[in-house]
Amino acid sequence: MQHFLTTESLDRDQLIAILDTAESFTSVDGRNIKKVPLLRGKTIVNLFFEASTRTRTTFELAAKRLSADVLNINVNSSATVKGESLLDTLRNLEAMHIDMFIIRHHNSGAAEFLTQHISPGISVINAGDGRHAHPTQAMLDMFTIRRVKGEFANLRVAIVGDLLHSRVARSQIHALRTLGAKEIRVIAPRTLLPSHIEDLGVVAYQNIERGIKNVDVIIMLRLQKERMQGALLPSQHEYYHLFGLTRDRLAMAAADAMVMHPGPINRGVEISSAVADGEQSVILQQVSYGIAVRMAIMSMLAGN
Amino acid sequence: MQHFLTTESLDRDQLIAILDTAESFTSVDGRNIKKVPLLRGKTIVNLFFEASTRTRTTFELAAKRLSADVLNINVNSSATVKGESLLDTLRNLEAMHIDMFIIRHHNSGAAEFLTQHISPGISVINAGDGRHAHPTQAMLDMFTIRRVKGEFANLRVAIVGDLLHSRVARSQIHALRTLGAKEIRVIAPRTLLPSHIEDLGVVAYQNIERGIKNVDVIIMLRLQKERMQGALLPSQHEYYHLFGLTRDRLAMAAADAMVMHPGPINRGVEISSAVADGEQSVILQQVSYGIAVRMAIMSMLAGN
Amino acid sequence: MQHFLTTESLDRDQLIAILDTAESFTSVDGRNIKKVPLLRGKTIVNLFFEASTRTRTTFELAAKRLSADVLNINVNSSATVKGESLLDTLRNLEAMHIDMFIIRHHNSGAAEFLTQHISPGISVINAGDGRHAHPTQAMLDMFTIRRVKGEFANLRVAIVGDLLHSRVARSQIHALRTLGAKEIRVIAPRTLLPSHIEDLGVVAYQNIERGIKNVDVIIMLRLQKERMQGALLPSQHEYYHLFGLTRDRLAMAAADAMVMHPGPINRGVEISSAVADGEQSVILQQVSYGIAVRMAIMSMLAGN
């Protein structure tokens, strides 16, 4: 692997290799000195065209714990404002002998576009491109599922929420299929379900009570504020009433179902506080494993 | 000590221990290689809900000189804007295996609130909460006083300015009392004096000439611009006329009185340039010792 | 050298020493571990009063590859907003035991002003002051020219564009003269040519076809957007028509003429894409050498 762009483009062995490598990095977090020298002297650029403290922070932490030097470039305040194209930005950073780019961009395909023009030996990690993919988030979700459930083969997984705009969901679906999950359901109001989503190999539900029945894993999606104000949804309150994950609804899933969410949570919108903070929630483990998974991906791309 | 929240909650031995430890760190600043490995592999987060380049910078420098990795999180551009609560922000950062939080927040009690919910083994340093406390600033002031004056027992100290809104002043008063200062005076116009301030063990003056008489230490407070524009003060010019520290007024203090200010200075508002830059001013020493004092507190919380 | 403020103030031996030192640093960029310990334990502050991701980034990278600790201070969000003067900002940072300042400021002479007040042992690098100078950019240009052309003695150099507002051009002209370039031409519309520019030892042209004839080096200047909207220029399109560097015009220069630009490029304004991306362009090499040249200057100021 030179780049890490989507979960879709990787086969089962590659996904498993990432999960296995991440296992070895979880121990670093618990050490007194949380640093390994694997990327010492390497320069990693966080190139963020969309604001995201959370994702940027986990990549920065992962890079620092690998002993890399990290540059944060928030493109609102950079030369792109002066009209420089994405490609010119890339060429200039390349010339500075950057080893790895972590890119988040509002356009689907931005990360892949970079890889078509980048010099050999430089790696690109997609940290979210438009509505297309967010593969490191999906891999930390897979890691969390495997940690809790062991195997994928017998799992029924439900993804609940704004499937239409979610790059996370697309990456999750591809990873879950490749890893052999038994059944993948998507649950959303009709306005937030992409047409032809069944082509991805999932079963669509517009009713959460039916969709959630007997599932082993529930992945909630974040409802973006701007969706709630638009025409796609009646109101935040109505959404919670119809699709929010409450205790009563969680009780319809398998008894040991795990509850996931990429964060940040909208309490009382897509999930109740009782569920988010409850015993079946692994939301904070997801954050925690996110560091190890990103360390694994960075380290593997760097040739370790 | 697991946390460092106020000067009020510490006894004399604890305050002295901080000052003594800071002494040992002053030598690091003068070295060719200004780094000690005490916090290597630790991750420290500057979690600032109020903008402050100065305080954030001194904490960042102190952490880097202890060899820690530092993350700056400016919360205006983070998930809190998306509606995430302070507690969710904490839980998420905790999950990333942060070792220490430096928090500045506009609400009094924010730092203490975090400590009530934080996991064992993680430390919180209060870098200013509302009008409540700013204990690291107070400790660097104590350090500066001890460096210049030796002992606290015989000292008359005057704190001059906007006592009403000053979190620094509260922390200074508690520290000075615990360290045994002979007399603590506060000097301010009536509109900027908290009612019942005498309960803290200080004597209040509304006349600077009388208040400053024979004192050994003069601590000027910064007058926030927004106060000058409000109803509490007639005008900036009038304030300087009545309460500004000029050479003539300084001459009323003890001959070897030292002049302090937490910065940044409003020249010609609360202090004249002649005094701020004069021989009795230790304002820049305060900045300098601020690094050593913060290194000491961080190092002690980390168990060294 | 304690400071690096202008190319004008340095003699030929000093300029050559910088170029020679930079040669030794170009190899660091190609290493697996791109770090040398020359500035370990030193603290360098990027003190930027004008936004500039590109220049700030190259200084930050150069400093990190020398193993220094770097603080970025963007003065829009700092105490200067609270009314603190440049000198007070300097004094405060000095008190924090900073070893080196990289300053960019909108006022000509700001960097030199600092050096008049700074403590011995602290260095200042001018990263651009008003319309006055941008000497590290000029030195990386000289480095690039020497790398490609070998010697300066036989070179005809043309600088094309907004000479009136360009601090880069002034620094380039001084460096080229000191290094013994055979001929220096400046090419611009009359409204963008400083009066008396010939006093700097250059020949002025208002026609690019004549000015570019037989030159060995073409240095394009960036046309700031705000100039295009002002009264000095008819339109962006008109400027390109009259002064843009196209293939046809490039063909009038020497057959092996090299094309330079400080970036970011305005494609189709001051330069055509065919030329910017063409074989004679060394624009990306300039960026690359910029790291080595800045490492050289920092290292020399630090006494290595």
C-alpha cells in the first residue's frame, strides 16, 4: 500500500493486516512513554480543507506517537485563498519533502486526485472526501467491532441515520462486506436514503423498530445540524421521535448488541444520553482505538 | 497533588514545594539545550475556551522544555461549536490517552468541574476560570516576590486595579495569606471593589496614595478595555489620573518596593511607562519565571 | 552574523557562505531521517503579523529539521490586539528565553527595529517587512540560480512584474549585484515601476519583449490581487496580454534561460501554465531549496 483512500479498494487480507497491526499499537497508549520511533525524521502534513478538530487531533496524536514531525495546514488561511489550485498546493508541499499527506476535502475524490499526481514515495491518507469515503473512521469501527465481537461472520449490523450524506457509512458498508458480516441493514427516513443503496449489498429499512431487530451491532450516524434545518427533515424533535436510539429501541436488538457513533454526539437527536453513556455503548473506545488504527495505517504506508 | 486548581486549596508546605521546585527549573532556561526529559512521551492538551496567546504560549513552552508532546485546542474552531458539551469534549480527549489538561474557560469552576469527572491518573491545571482563579499566575508572582524579597513574613503588599473582575487577584490574595504576608491591601475605585472583599483578609482602599504608603510589593492589575467602555469607569484618562501608578505615587511606597503586573500592560492607563520600564519593575522577570513555575507544577503533577 | 535582515547589508563572502552552507543541508532533505540535531533545545518563534502559510511553513519545517522547538504566533489572535506594542511583545517573548525570532510584518523596518532593542544572543530573521526586504526568499533564489547556472558573472537577469510593491525584488537586486551578475533588468508597466529604480543599478524596461531579450534568468513576481483591482492596472486580462510570460516571449530569452517565481503562481495572469510547468521552470526547485537555505541561515545565526 502506498496510499489509503477507501475501504472499497482493499481486499480482506489487507483489511485484516491493518486491524492486526493496530492491535500491536494499542499497547503504546498504555505505556509510560507513549512514543515509538517508527516515523522519526518523517514529515506529515495535515492538509484540512474542512475544519475538524477531532479528526485532525487524532491524526496529529498518532503521528507524534510515531515520532514524526507534523505540520497542520488549515487551508482557509493558506495560499488557496489566494487562488492557488489544489494541485499547486500539492506540488509546493511535495517540494518541501513531505513524506505523507492526511487530506480532508469537501470534494469527493480529492484524495484520489492527489494520488494521481503525487511523486513516488509520498503517501496520501484520505481523512474524508465529500460524501465519498472516510476510511480511517470505518477501520477504527471495524477494529472496535472485532475487539468486542471477535468475528464478523455471524454479525448483523445496522447503520442508522443520514445515509444520504454520510461518507462514513459508505466506507463502513464496504469494509463490513469485505470482512464478511452476515447482514448489513441501513435505517433512515426515505429522504436520507440514497436511491439504489441496496446495490451496495445492504437491506434498507425506513422503520427503526423493524430494522434494529436482533442486530448485534448498531452504528449510529451523526445528524448534521444543517440537515435538520433543511427540507429533508421535519424537525429535530420529530427525528428523535422516529429514529432516535432510545433504551426501548435498543432492547429490540440482540441482548448483547453494541452501540457505536463516530461523534460528536447530538444527545436527544439521534441518540438518548442513557444509551450513549450506557453499558452497551463503545463510543469512547472507538475514539481510543482511533489512535492505534491511524498509527497502524501511517506506519504501514511508511513501509513498516 | 493530582490537579492544580486554586491557590486556596493548598497549604503552606505545598506552595513552598512548588516554589522550591521552580527554583530548580530556572537553570534549564539558561542552558544551551533548554530541555529536560521529565515528561517525554506524555501528551499535554492546551484546552483554551478563551483566546490567550500569552498564557497558552508559556504553557506550551514549559511543556516542550519538559519534552512533552503538546496539542493546542482552540475551542472556537472545535466540536464544541457543533454543540458538544464540555464533558463530552473531556471524555473524547481522555479516550485519546491525554496525560494532562491545561484548561482556560470563561466559566468559574470549569476546571474543578472537569476534575470531578476525569479518570484517575489524568491531571488538570487551571489556566484561568471566569472570575474565579488563575493560580499559575499567582504562583509565578509568589516566586518573583520570594526571589526579590526573600521572605513573606514582613511584607506589605498592595494589589491595585480591577479587583472586581480579577481572577488573578483572588489567587494572589489566597497565596499571600497562606505564605504569611504581613499585610495585604487592595486598592480600587468603589465600582471595581467586590463587596465583602475584607472577608478575604485584606484591607480595602479607594485612594491609591493612602493605599500604597510604605508597601513593599505593588501588584498592578490589567484594566480590561471592555471595563473602560462600560458604566463602571468614567474614562481611561480619568482612571489613570486617579489610580495609575506613576513615579510620584511609587515614591510613596517603601524605597525598595517592587512593581509587578501580569501583562499585557496598558501604558498610560493603569501604569506609566516610566514605572513599567523603571528599575523597580520586575514585570519581565515575572514572565521569565512563569516558565519555570509552570514546568514545576506540570512536573509535580506528573509525579516527579 | 547575529541577525539576517537584508541582502543589502551583507558582502559577497557572507552571501557565498550562506549558499555554501545551504549546499550541505540539501542532503538532509533526501535522508531517511530528515533531522540534524544542530538546534536541539533551542526555541524559535515564528512571529507573523501578516498571514503567510507558505513562508511560515518553510521556516517551521527548517527549524524542525534542525531539531528546534517552534512556536507559531499569529499576531492577529494575540496580545497585540489588546493594544500591546511590538516592543512589549518582543520583551515578553525575550523573557521566555526564545533563541531566535522569525518575523514578518507589514511595516518596512520592523525586523531591524527589533534588533535595535533585542538582547545579545537572540537572533532575528526578517521573513518580509512591508515593501522593504524579503532576504531569505532572495537567497533561495540565488541558491537556485547558482545550482543551475554555476556562476553569476556572466548572467543577464530580468525581474518582471510589480516592482513597486515587491520586497522580494529589492532583496534580489541587492544580492545579484553583490554576487556580480553581469546585467540586471527590471520589466514592468510604468505604474508598477518605482521612480529612480535605476539607482539600484538596474536597467528598466516597460516592454517585456525587449526586456527579456537574451536574458539567462527570468524572475517573475507575483501580482497581488489587490493591485489588479486598484487603479494601477487596467485589468488582469490586459496585464497578461502585455506582461504575462508566455512561450513566445520565453523564446526571446537565451535558449537555456531559467524561469523563476516566488509563488503562489497566478496562472494566466503573470505567467502561462505552459511556462510555469515547462522544462525551463525551476519554480518547484525554489521551494525545495528554500528549506535548505533557511536551515543554513538559522544554523549560522545559532553559531554553527
